[in-house]
Amino acid sequence: MQEGKNRKRFIFRFYVIMLACIIVFNLFIIPSIEEARIREVGYNQFISMTVSGEIEQVEIQDNRILFTDHNGNIYETGIINDPLLVERLVASGANFAGEIIKETSPILSFLLTWVLPIVVFFFIGRLISKQMAKRGDANSMMFNMGKSNAKVYVKSETGIKFDDVAGEDEAKESLAEIVDYLHNPKKYEEIGAKMPKGVLLVGPPGTGKTMLAKAVAGEANVPFFSMSGSEFVEMFVGMGASKVRDLFKQAKEKAPCIVFIDEIDAIGKKRDGHIGGNDEREQTLNQLLTEMDGFEGNTGVVILAATNRPESLDPALTRPGRFDRRVPVELPDLKGREEIIKVHAQKIKTEPGIDYTKIARMASGASGAELANIVNEAALRAIRQGRKRANQADMEESIEVVIAGYQKKNAILTDREKMIVAYHEIGHALVAATQANSAPVQKITIVPRTSGALGYTMQVEEDNHYLLSKEDLQNKIATYTGGRVAEELAVGSVSTGASNDIEQATKLARAMITRFGMSDEFGMVALETVSNQYLGGDYSLACSTETQSQIDELVVKVVKEQYEKAKRILTDNKAKLHELAKFLYERETITGEEFMQIFNGE
């Protein structure tokens, strides 16, 4: 009711101001504009212009004479008793006009200057009133500046529970305590415990941070305010801080509730104090810090925030008392991937007997969002092939689509190029198969993909591996070089097809030396730092120029050693190399089982 009164008061003031503007415009501004068109001159100048024939039209009124020149300019002079005036005007060729300044009809003038503006402003006022009623905020003004536009979700709208979020058991266990606190706050008050004011969800993109926050609200059955960090930053200084105040005001009114700020690093970056910094962002951050300090222990408002750049946040924001708890939301492991795929597979129609464990192994390193995309691609593939249910082949092919793109239908390789690609991929597979502790070969193909790959060899780990030994990394580098070695042995030359292999082998060799301490020359010395670990990682060397030269030499040495190792392996198995390359050339795609049968001579 109060909002309705405020809205009516605002609209009444709007009408009064607009009516005052119309009155001032018609009584003062319009006459001034009309008068400004007429230039006042002396009678002597009028006579001079008459004699020189400069006058085009003339109108003699009771108290003044109006006349125009050949350019259309309007002049005014006073009346003087001059009996010869008319004769001079006739002699100069001037035309006598009835009305030089033609006046509009009084009725039409009244409609245009009074009625029409009032009607226009009346409809504008009605439109503003409707917009304010929709927003439910009488103080929103015309553009709702300074007010929080957070989206509010409740249980009936989201319907998300912890059961809908698979593969993040540790994160759910940590957040379940928040749900219990919102349900039974007295249990914690009796012992004197306090819930964290803020919980920070950190992890790579697509791991389900936002979904976890919604699941907390769904489990707790409380209002859920969702807002992105970038929405706080406005063009006008102070608007972001005003939005923070309004958001927390709404949250306190609807407590117990959950406030979720996505991508909080947009407003929570470290304050460096440099001149020319973003004052608006810093004011917004300061207001957020103030609001979190002002929270009472019994308000029932829990702040959740998500970011994939935790290292960039201001220390004042992440200290205990504000964001007390950090919950990692990492990429899912093998079991987690299998659970996520099953959850999303329930949303589509599938054939019975799909091996979800195998699919999860093939999708190693995929995030929850990527796994959802894989399942959706499987359903789309089934539709394209005229089937009503997705099967195992659809799931496996969808993984390849996400990793390497769709098959290129119009890419036709020459026979020589096709043979080189076949040798290249068999080179990878043979080196991997002959080394201990290498991941088994799952599939080899020489069908070009839209990602630019002319073929690839898929290796799938049997189990999760959290540690890699020096020998494991050396084996990986040798496998990367196997494609180039096979080309050299088969056709006596090399091609551009190994560009990605070279990049990966070099990156791995450099990491062994600069970050993993796997070189005898430097030992356990960190020569490289990593930032933005959840966004692919940015690497920067932290050593002198002389040390960088040594690192480059060692990287070349490591890659060359593994290249020679791969060369020895393929030379010893040259007959198998030719046999398998010919088989792949004919079939274009073979499975890991077919590869191992030929390799073992079965």
C-alpha cells in the first residue's frame, strides 16, 4: 500500500512539473522566439533601403512598419508622418503585403501548443506508472538506477536439490551444513557456534558452482537472491555501492535467505591504489565489505559467491569474518563423471546396456557442463540418424565431437596425405603400446575433424591418476614424438602434421624442468610461477636471463632424448608399423582392440 502511495505521489509531481514547463514555454519562450525573428532598424535605414531598391515586401500597420529584403529577412521600424512614403515604396518596386508574419489560427495554435503537449505528457506519466508498478519499487525513478536488480528464486521455481548435482560430494557435504543451519539455527546457538558469513565457491568454469548455490537454496527452501558481480558496476560513480546496499536490505527483509554473487572477482579484485584505477569498482567493494561486517550472527542471511580467479580477490574480502569458508569445486573424478553422465542421461531417451563407466573414462578431464553437452550431442546424433533413442556409439562419438569437432564431410585427402596421416597416428599408438604404464589405446582414426585435426589417437586411462612420475612424463613426450618419427621412417621426410605434438611435448618438457623439479641441473627449484590456474594457467619464468638459456637447452635435450627413444621403438617394430598403417589406411578408423590384436600377432 505504501508503494502505491509513493508511486501516485511521484506521478502527481511529474504532472505538476510538466504542466509548469508547458505554461512557461507558451507564455515566455514562444513569444521570445517569434520576436527574435524581427530585426528593429531606424527610419533612416528604412528610407535608405527603399531608395536603393532592397525592399521586397512591406506591411504598414498602425504602430509600426514591417518589411523584408530580397533574402527574406524581416525588419521593423516606427511610424513617422511621411506623405511621400507610399510613392517612394511604389517607385522602389516594393510589394505591399497583407501579412508578412502570417499568424496561425487561434484554435490550431491552442491545440498544438497546449492540448497536444498535455496529452503526450499524460501518456508518458501513465507509462512510467505502469513500469514502476511492474518493478514494485516506488523509488526506482525512471531508470531504476541505484537499485538492486537481483533475480529472486524460490523452491517452486528452481526445483534443484543436492541429488540433481552429481560428482561434487565433498562440496555438497560442506554446503549441507549451511542448509542445516538455516533449518535449525538454535542447535548452533546453544553451543555458541556461528555459521560462516560467507562461503566462496572456487573452481574451473563449468563445474557447477552456480548449480550448487541453487541446490543449497532448494534444500533449505528459502529465498535465493542471484546477481552477477558485473551487474554492480555502473557508469555513474556510486550506483554500484547503492545496489549493494539495496541488495542486502532486501535480503535482511526476507531472512532467512541466501545471497549468491556470481563472478565476484568483477568487483572484488585487489585494490592496488594506483592513480586512474576504477573508483566505482573500489567503492562497490568497500560497500560490500561494510555490509558483510554489519551482519548480525542471527540474521539468517548466508552469502555465497563463486569465482574462478580466487588469487585476484582482495585479502579484505577473503579474510575470516567475511568469506570464512572456501569450498573447492574441482573437475570431477572418474566416479563423479559417471554419476554426472547418468544424471543427464535420465533427461533423454537411451538404449539399455550403455556402459557409462567406459564413457566416463573416455571423457577424462571434462567438466560437468562439458559432460552435459556430450549427452546432448549424443541425443542430437540419434535424431540425425533417424533413431528415437541414443546408444553407446552415440555417446562415444559425442565425446569425439566435443574434443575434436565434427567429421569433415568435404575434406578429401590425397592418397599420399592419407598414408602419411595413417603412419603418423600408428606411430603414436605403437610408442604408447610398447611403453610401460602408458594409457591403453582406445581408438585410432584418420578421418579429418572440424577442429583442424586430420586424425588422432585416443588413449583412455583405466583409473584416476593424481601423481605422475618422471618416467610417466618421459613416456608421454616419447608418445608425442612418435608421429613425427613414423613419418620420417615411412616416407623419408616430415610434414606439418606434428605441430600440435611438438607444442605439447615442449610444454611438458619445460614443466618437468621449471615446475616439477625433475632436472639434475636445477633440482627442486621453482623457476616458473602459475597464475589463473582455473582458467588454463598463465606461466611466467621467475629466473635470470642466463638461467632461461639453460632451461631452453635442457628442454631441447629432453625432447631429443625421447625422440631418439621413439625412433628406436618404431625401428624395432618397423614391420608392425607398416602392417598397422596399411590396415588403418584401408579402414580409416580402428578400435584399440583391433590395434592390439594385430600388434600381438593374433
